[in-house]
Amino acid sequence: MFVASALLIVGSILLAYGADRLVFSAAILCRPFGIMPLIIGMTVVSIGTSLPEMILSFLAAQYGQMDLAVGTALGFNITNIFSILDGAARTAADAAGC
């Protein structure tokens, strides 16, 4: 139990660090070309954050684990939809002064 908890904590820290480096690197690479930060976020960062789930689904399907492939795709999409709805609702609430 301790090892699993420690690995979860270490993995979460590494995930946050990796996400920070991805955004920082994308901004550094795209700004000299005159690409707006909004475009950077919508393309480079979104592709980089979606790749792990796409690779997992592809490999699971390739090895005949269709339940894992479908579960990963559905879970990832549901999580993204709810996080986007949450961000949109908070932005709308802030704009409305709630």
C-alpha cells in the first residue's frame, strides 16, 4: 500500500512537471514564428496531452484488448468534456459577477 501511494505521488509530481515543460517548450518553439499563444494551446499542447491516451488505445487494440482500448477512449473523452464544461462554467460565472 505504501509503495502504491508513493508511486502515485511521484507520478503526479512528474506529470505536473512534464505538463509545465510541455507548455513552456511549445511557447518557446512557436513564438519566433509569430504563432499566437491561443493557437499554440489549441494545437501543440492539445496534441501533446492527447498522445498518451491515443497510444494506449492503439496498443491495447493492437494486442486484442478491445475493452481497455474502448474504456480508455471513453474515459478520456468524458473527463475532457467535464473539465471543459467546468472551465466554461467558471468563466461564465466570473463574467457574470457570481
